Amino acid sequence: MDALGPALSGLGAASAGLAVQANNVANQLTAGYQAKRVDLAAQPAGGVAVQGVSTDPTPPAPGGSNVDLATEMVQGMALDVMYKANLKVVRSEDQRLQATLNLTA
């Protein structure tokens, strides 16, 4: 079973989520801005794919946005964990492949 494919898709999804989350924080004080969310979907062969970016339907505050910094912080921490976990899989697979190559050399 290939472990790299699902891990790489997880890295891409986490990166996309962090980019959207950073954009939300940057636009927190922009009047009328509505927070965005990355929509993820599990792949049948393993891994995850970004299906798109949706807009948070919560109405923005008068003269402000609907970005909640506490929510953004929690989502940022979850995406950070997702990224690090997938990176660990990639590193482990790299070590396994290196060990296999050393056995055959």
C-alpha cells in the first residue's frame, strides 16, 4: 500500500486550509468580509481532496466582518497538527525506502 499519496494529499489540504485561515485573519477588520472555509472530502483510494472554498453564512458585524479569532486560532492549530502528522508519514516512508535500498545495495 502506498503511504505517500494519502500523506501528500493531506499536506496539500492542510496547506490550503492554512492559506484560507491566514486570509481570514488578515481580513478580520475589513468591513463586510465573510470568513471562508476549505471544504475537504475523503478520497476512495485514501487521502483527502480540497473540494472548494465556502463562505461562512454568519452575517458580518456592522462595519466589520464575521471572522472570529478564537475560531481561527483553533482551526489553525488543527491544521498545524494535520500538516505535521502527514509530514511525519512522508518522513517515515522516506526512511523505510532508504532502509530498503540499503538492504539491496
